[in-house]
Amino acid sequence: MSGLDRRTLLGAAGAIGAAAGFARTVNAQMADGQTAADVDAFMREMQSIVGEDWAFWNAEALRPYDKAYIPEPSDQLHPVGAVAPRTVEEVQAIVAAANRHRQPIWPISTGKNMGYGTAVPATPGQVVLDLKRMNRILEVDPDLGTALVEPGVTYQQLKDYLEENNIPLWIDVPTVGPLASPVGNTLDRGVGYTPYGEHFFFQCGMEVVLPDGQVMRTGMGSIKGSTAWQSFKWGYGPSVDGLFTQSNYGIVTKMGMWLMPEPPAYKPFMIRHPNMEDVPAIIEAMRPLRVSNLIANCNLMMSASYQLSMFQRRDSVVPNGAPLDDASVKRAAQANGLGMWNTYFALYGTDETVAAIEPIVRQVLTASGGEVLTEHEMGDNPWFHHHATLMKGGLNLDEIGMARWRGNGGGLAWFAPVAAAKGAEAERQTVLAREILDKHGFDYTAAYAIGWRDLHHIIALLFDRSDAEEERRADTCYREMVTRFGKQGWASYRTGVNTMDLVAQQYGAVNREFNAKIKQALDPNHIIAPGKSGIA
Amino acid sequence: MIFRFIALSAVGSLCLGGVALASAQEAEEATPRAPEQVYAETCGYCHGVNVGPIIRGRNLPPVITKSFVRMGPNSMPAFRQTEITDEELDALATWLEQSEADPEERGQ
């Protein structure tokens, strides 16, 4: 029963006593041109808008807003306040006040973007606009398979609602599903694991509070009497929904989404490959199955070390301080029914369609050198169970265990470069990632997400955040990965608040200038989330 | 075998005249949730399922529980007042202190 011992409890008591120190930290770092008195005046106005209970700027109340997993050795990214509105009208009033006070605000939905920054803003001195209290499921249409939700709705809440009302629709979750929000994850262009896994593909219609306080609805949403807001994405003229993802051009207060009808047959699979060198063979085998949609969900191709890090500690695989060598990983993997690569996918449909497709995928994947395994062989293996749950929109938080892989400090930063789904590219990426991680003393705990035609290399940089030297090393390592992968043409699809500007640089000056012009036109006071995606 | 979705849609258009079974759900903070519900919806996804340490049946002092929930020590996420209200957290911390160990939970 480790993990909650006397030392941990004493540490907690120390942290309780250190609240005064925390206050000095957060109050020391205002946004440019702002003073502590300015923030105080702004927060008092926030109290008048949302009520005294929902505007926070003392140290104790701000603590949960400051929790981060990413490496940030400069220790500058802290919010100076938080405000939690309940209605769109309150959001409009907050935006108007932010313009008057020139106080930047950082919108979050549920603030659980773990390994990308949680609720922490990308520049110092911002007030978090916490939309968690806006948590209504406004509409579910069981005939069309659509939903309209507010930002504070969690995947758990949506799933509960569907089950309680006996509506045979699935949700599609990211790995922190119970706590995270469909709106937040979609706006960050996150992914899940059913055939509806590319979340922005399945978004339909938004309501946005613009920086000037106007409320705009996208797609068909501005047509009085239209029933198609959640059915037809494009409306008329420029399609603008994408402008409100990974951006700071407005505050999304409602979002439509499509939900997958529950299929009569669902069969999860795991393909076990024995060697690290099997990367290209797996991807070459999977690509035609994905492009043809014979396999319709996003496949996760998990390295053994990634899998082990979920439920085990590093020192159970190799002694403390020793490199994580392939032979040790392979031994631990085999002891747990895992290969060096473990690829998960599922078939969805009817018994007849599954029975028709299964022999084809078995033939292709066996030829790649993999063992094709199902529930019949894997039983209650916890890793198989984890993925079988995710691939039907089930909820768990198993992957939070990764933050305990290396020490107790809870350090995690996702590095996620994108390439085309070609085996040779993945092979080169794996070599480069291992070289950089080895150089800085970190482990290759990585997976590939095989999309329809793309490959996301999902590298979990795991470190001990309670060790200042290790946090600095993790920061250096992450930045080296961004820049050296970038030189090879592999840029991230998403990044943490500490590296947003660095990743934006990879995409070039013309793109940055385009983003900046839109920002200047829509938000001339730069009050909404400056720094998001490298947009000031 | 038929998709339950298809069956429901057919019935729905007969019974409801094609009108969507829509709801305007009230925001959820009006009634504080019971500690058992907060535990099941949040804590229990990690604690007792091989991710976080077991915390039931250990007489944890409420002051520690409340501090941990708000600060998120080590690898634990922090939870804000908008996620678990102060009132819910008080009840959760007391309930946890007095809770029995659950033999179904798995520690590590």
C-alpha cells in the first residue's frame, strides 16, 4: 500500500502551511501594464457579475487552478485570479470588463488538459475564465444522433445522461474522459478511440462570445427557425468553426456534436509484435485497412514501455538510475502478456459484418509478424481491458498512472509530432526520439496513433517534477525534440502552454502573421487568452 | 440483429411525430452530490483501481483530504470549487475518514 505513507502526509501538511508563499508567487506576476491594484479592481467587478462565491483571487482559492504537470522551470505561468460564470450573459459582461480593464482572461472548460497545461494560462498575469459551471446538456436528438452541450459538461455527465434516458448513442472519449469536456477536448483538437475519434470532424455548430461581446452562432445557428444547426456544418460563406479551435478568437459557449449509434456488435482486438524494429511493418499493414475503412477507429500502437508505465513503477523494471534497456522492458512486457508493440483496434457493426471483415484483417496483420488476440486470449488483462473500454467510449483514468512512473513528482508533457502514415517515416521518428530522450536521460514511453491517413507519434515525456534539476532537463529535452523533429518536417499537432510559441514557430512566419492579423482585427485589446497557440 | 438506434428511431417517429426527444438539462450545482457519488465519479477512477493508492478504510484526516483535493499533490489532479464544491468536499472528507475498506478495491 505505497503512495500514501507518512512522508506524503507530512509533505501535504507542509504544503498547507506554504499557502502564504504561494500568494507571493502568484501576485508577483501581473500581465504587462497591470498592477496588483488593477487586478484587485477587476476581480471586484467580477464579484459583482458572478457573485462573491465565484470570483477567486486569494492564494488558497487559486491553488487548484495552478496545478500543472508540464516542465516550466522558469516558474512564471500562474493565474492571478479566476472567475466562474453561469450564463452567456455573464460571459459577455466579463468580456466587456476585461476590455475596459485591459485584463487578459484565459478560458477553460474543465481544465483537465493533463500534460498540456491543465488550467494554467500561457502567459503570466491572466485571470482564468472557468466555464465549468456552464454544464447543461441542452439537447440530445436520438433520431439524428446529435447533441448540443455547454463547456462545463464532462464526458461522464454526457454518458450518464444517455444511459439514464436509454438513448442508444455512444460518446467518444479521450483518455481522461470522466473529468474532461467534449467542448474543451474538441477545441484543442483532441482525439478518442471509436470511429468518431477525430473530435473536430464530428463537431457541428458553435455559439461563440466574440471579443467585442457579440454572440455569434456558426453554421446554420444564426438562421431563425433552422433545425439543422447540429446537422449541417457549413452554413453559407466562409466556414469559420476551425478558427475557434486551438485559438484565442472567441469564447465558445455552446457546441454541437455528432454521436455514434451504438452498434449491435463490437469486437476489440490486440496485435502483439515482439520487437522494437517492427514499427514499419505494423504501419504498412495497418494503413490500407484504415484508408479503406475496413478498420474504422483510430488505432493505438503502444510501445511496451508506455503500457508498463500506466500500471507499474520504473523501478520494478530496472534499478533506479539504470537506463531502461530493451531486454528488461521485453522481460517485463512478456510477464504481463504484452509485446514490444501492442496495437489496438476494434470492429463495429453487426455480427455478420464483423464476421466478414475479421478474416481479412487477421490475414493482413498475421502476415506483418503479429499475433492477433481478442478477449478470448487476453481475458481480464488490465491493458487489454483499458483499450477495450476506450474503444467503445468507456470511461477510465488508467493513464494518470503514467505520472507516477518515475518518482512521485507527477511530471508529464506530451510531445505529439505528425507525419503521414508511412512505415519508413515512423521508423526514422522512433530513432530520433530515442536518441534525444537517451541523451537527456529520459525513457521512450511512446505510442503511435494511426489515423485515417496520418500518424501522431504520441511521446509521453515522464519526469519527476519535484526534482528541480530533472524538471530543467525535461524542459530542455522537450524543446530539443520540437526543434529537431521540426527540421525533419514533423511538427506537433498540439502542445503545452509552456511551448506554444516554439511550436508556432515551426509553422512559419506567414502563418503566424495571418493568425496575428485575425487576432488584431477581432481582439484589438488582446484580452482573450494571449499566448494561446503562439498568438499574442 | 438490428441496430437499437434504428429500432428506437422508428418508434420515436411514430410516438413523437418525429419530434426530437430533447431536454434542457438544468445546471448541476443546485443540489450538492452525496459523498458516495463524488467518490464514484471522481476519486474511484484512480483510487482502488491500481492507479492511485487506496484511501478508503484508512481513517484519513479530513484536513488532509481537503488539502489534497485542492492542491493535487504529486501525480494527482487538483479539483476546483467549480468541480467539487466546498460543501461537497467537507462531506466527502468526513465520509472518507469514516469509510470502511472496500475488499473489491485493488491497491498497488
